[in-house]
Amino acid sequence: MNTSKSEALFARAQKVMPGGVNSPVRAFKAVGGHPLFIASARGARVTDVDGNTFIDYVGSWGPMIAGHAHPRIVERVKRQAELGTSFGAPTGLEAELAEKVVAAVPSIEVVRMVNSGTEAVMSAIRIARGATGRDQIVKFEGCYHGHGDSLLVKAGSGVMSLGLPDCPGIVADLAKNTLTLPYNDASKVRELFDRQGDKIACLIVEPVAGNMGVVPPATGFLETLREVTRKAGAVLIFDEVITGFRLGLGGAQERFNVLPDMTCLGKIIGGGLPVGAYGGRQDLMDKVAPTGAIYQAGTLSGNPLAMAAGCEMLDILAEEGVYGDLEKKSDMLCRGYQDNASALGVAARFTRVGAMFSMFFTGRDVTDYESVKTCDTGLFQRYFNALLEEGVYMAPSQFEAGFMSLAHSEEDIQQTIEASQRALRKARG
């Protein structure tokens, strides 16, 4: 596979950008070699600058649930671009998308649009602290909630992929107010809240962990979080930046029937454009300026291009049969992966919730950060590169999720399964 143009662009980028990239995991450090520079994408495929085309299961890290360059979304963005790209003033599109979000997500009564998942999480935590008058927050090991200072303690995703310790530059007073617990350990949650629940402002969780690979919640885990936070008067925040609108119109909270006080969204609600949102109970959201005293602002928040794309995306997802199709195709792919590993005697564990999934190279059941860390990252590196040679593009890290889209066909999936078998055989040696 010729990648000379990608190599040249990477060398050029490294002179003017940290590591040659604008987000760390893109640098391919966890898998060796150099990143591919993408020139275009359509449907379920991406094409790099050298003309190599791949079946794509990264999907821009989740938002391309309808596929790349979906014609309805492209047309909607084009129409809006001709009218203007940013006004710094209210538009009807903001209200339209907000209405769709409120109608779909069970816990959200009022929503505020922002520009990224990180911004949404930072804002939600500020509201929780302001509403409770408390400083401490609780998060779970291996869950990534953006790069805000309070949240890079034992984070997953890129931090885990690069093997970094807790991030330098975080103020000690912030870090000491961030309490971390093992994901899926309900007893540890109860112990902490019994001991100091009256000091905790909020607990934030990915209801399905997606940033250490896909780790589903254990039976009763989310219910325990709801119970202890309610009892302590703390705010329960679901980070549904990945799971929101991917596991169903109502996200993970609808799927598992556990409602948080606040929800953070992103990815899909921008239709592929930069966006984030946070929302929740009316009484909490009324504390946000200009209604209340908790300040949060953004010049590009609710920008018309992202709102137009998001409105069209949510209309597509509301159509009958969408989520059944995603479930069916995701199941087909994961069963094929599992059959390949079993046939070759490769120690692997497979997880899937809806249209997000992971294959972990470990013989242990994957339930938390510690079990995820038992994965054979060397085998993953060889497998990733062999799969790339076979024309399949997956996340360049053992600790990231894979994503199915509406654009993937059964032929794409069968081709991927066959490619996976060859790649796994080559990686095993």
C-alpha cells in the first residue's frame, strides 16, 4: 500500500503542529507508523491522499452514524452556508434543534448548545457545583470526559492509548476534589457516598463506557448511581457525548431506563460538524445565565451550520427501522469477529451495545479499567496494521470504540469479516 503522500504531509505537519496532529490519538503512536491523511469520504468509506480507500469503522469517532457526506445533510449545510455561516445572534435553527433534543432525551427539559463535548461537561459540572455549593466531583477510572482540568485524572481514551500518567498542568486543588472509583463497582460507590456524600457536588459517568473501549454497565450499576446521588443531594450527570442518539433516540438513559439530572451530548447532534450540548432539569438549567448567575457563553454556540446539520441528522434517525438496522449490522460484524478469533484460538473478548463495539485482545472478561489494561497491545498493533493493508480502517488504539453506520452494507460487513480473518492470522504469526 503506497502512503507516500500521507508520509510527506505528516512530515510537513510535524513542523508546525504538536506531533503533527490536532488530537493526540490521530498520531498513530499506539499502533506505530504514521497516520493516514484523509482526502474524502462518502457513505461507509474514506479515501486517503494517496488514493487508498478503506471501509471505515471510526466514523469521525462516532458522529457519522448516517454515513459520510450524507446527501440530505450536505444539501442542508449548503443551503445554510449560502445564507451565512455565523451570526453571533439567535436563529430559528437553534430552537428547532433544541426542541428535537428535548423531545427525544427523557431527562432533558431545557438544553444549552455549546461547541464540543468537553465544553458541555465543563459547564454541567460548574452548574452542579453552583447548585449544590459543594466542590467534590466523582468520576470513574478509564472514563474520558474531555480535557477539562478536573477530568484528566485516570482518564481513558487518548491518555490511556499513549500510556501517559495523569496529565501535568492540572492544579493540585482541582485534582484533589476529583474522586475516582472503579467503573462497575457499585459497592465502592456506596462506600464513598456513605462516607462523604454530603461533600459531593456531582457524579459523572459514561453510562456505557466508550473511551477505554466499549464496557457495558453491570446489572444494577446505573441504578445504584441514581440511588446514592439522589440520597446525597448530588447531581447525577450522564456523559452521553458518544452514546447519545447512537444507542437510540433517547440514548443510554432510555435504553437502561435510568434518568440522570443532567446530560451532556455531542458528536451526532452536529451531523458531523463541531457541536456539544448540556441539558437537564428545569430548576438546574434555570441557574445558567442569563436566567441565573452561573455564567457560560460562546460566540459560536448554536452556530447555524451545525444546527442545520444536526436538525437533518435527527430527522434521519427518527425514521422507522433505523436503530433496528444498526443493531442487526453491528451484531453481524461482531459475530464474525468472534468466530474468527475462536477459529484461530486467539484470546479475545467482544463487547457491543447497539451500534458501538470493541474487540479486546485479552482472555479476561472486560468490566473495568483494570481488566481493559490486560489487553495485548502488541497483538492489537499488528492486527490494526494488517487490517489497514486489507482495506479496513478502525480506531488506531486498543482502547477506542468502533462504530457502525447506516451506510454500511451487508456486503461491506462480510468483506470486513473476511479481511479480519486474514489480518488476525497474520498478526498472530
